[in-house]
Amino acid sequence: MISFPLKTVGRLILASASPRRKSLLQELGLDFEIIEAQVEENPAAGESPREFVLRAACDKAGDISITNTECWVLGADTIVVHDNRILGKPDNVEEALSVLMSLSGHKHHVHTGFSLMNGKENIAVSRVVTTEVYFSPFSRDIAAAYVATGEPLDKAGAYGIQGMGGFLVERINGSYTNVVGLPLVEVIEELIRYKVIEPRKG
């Protein structure tokens, strides 16, 4: 029987349908409901990547919190940024290949914004966590072989560090789970601080 380190003591909603965020929380033994937020995820004019990702996370949490005021709602958004340009999910194979080649041998940043809200308690906390990711130099043939697996096509920045795409990553500076989609250290810190979760005993 698997033993988990944490348990949920408040009603928690994850305002995201991301399978990676779901998995990260479930692997710690947390119980939560998933309600996907319905918000636009487009940067406003003059908005920096960090400002955008924080606003997106707050918008997601707020969208669900407004009709679930007695619950704790966790919203999050993750972006990949290179040369101050946000790299979303590629639209096709050619775009995925182009994105990967632009990252080859270079550093990029992964920003995750998250927001924890409780309407009844009038609590809203939000943070942005940034990880530097360094790609090894690789050839176009390597990039094409990876794209052919299909994995890059539903990933921001055209790669998944937790999947096959990990072989492209030379090193990171910062949180690994942040690159996956949720900075666990910071998120768990806030969930414990507000007594949404607690350590299991015995």
C-alpha cells in the first residue's frame, strides 16, 4: 500500500485541466476537484511575460472562485519565453521544428504563475516562479526525430521536460516541477500556510 506525505483538509479545486498539474498534486496524496477555467490566455498590449502569466493564473482562479466561494481554488499558467517572446504550443510540425531549432544551444525561461483564492475568507495570493532551462546544441535531424514522436505538438515551447524531451535539456537553474507546470515547493508552502493541506501523521 502506497503511503503519501500530505493530505487535503479543505475543499480544493484545481482550475486547470492540465494532466501534468493533476499528476503532480496526486502524487503527493492530495484530494481535489478539477474544474477547468474558461478564460482567454492572450497577453495584453505592453504586458511583460511575467505580468501576463501572473494575470492568467489569477484570472483562472477567479473564474472558478466566483461560483465556489467556500472552496480554495488553485489557478496556474505556464509559459516558455525566449528572447522575450512567448513560445506557445506549435500549430504544426514545421512550427515545432522551428521552435526547437531556435532553442538549440540556448537558454530560455519558463515562468509559472499561480494563484490561490478563497472567496469566503477574502484571501487571494499569487506568485510567479521562474526556471532557467539550457538546451544542448542539437542538429535539425535530432529535432525532426523528436517532433516525429508527436510529443512536442501539445507542449508550450515544443518540448516536455518530463517526457522524451528531457534528452534535449543540458541543465536547469531553478525548480524542475515549475517546468513541468507547477512549482511544488511554492504551491505546497501556500497550501500549508492557509491550512488547505497538512502532513499525514502515523
